[in-house]
Amino acid sequence: MITEKLTRGKKALLLSVTVVYFVVGFFLIVFLLGYIIGANYSGLLSLLYLGAGWYILIKKNGLFRIMGVKYE
């Protein structure tokens, strides 16, 4: 539960950080590593990246900790 009322700027920043992490990071891994180690392994690695990001940033409230948002 979030105890701090998020301002419009913080909401936009939280959304931006999340989108940059998941979308940009996922595509960079797929495209850059696709040439180096092959498409199959880079696809699996990018799925692990998304899973780890979801677990740390969303499930464990890591994004709120990074952004300094007060939560319970």
C-alpha cells in the first residue's frame, strides 16, 4: 500500500522508468545478443531479464525504493 500521494510528475517518472527498463532493455538484449550468441539464446536471456525485472521492480516494490516513494 502506498502511503504517499504521488504527484503527476512522479507518476510519469515511474511509468517512464518502467517502460525504459522493460521495453528498451528487452529489445536491446534481443537485437544485440541475437547477433552475438544467436536468436534462441538471446530470446531466453531476454525472458529471464523480464522475469527478474518484474520480480525485483514490481513484486518486491524495488521501483518504489529506487524512486524514494513511501510505501507499506
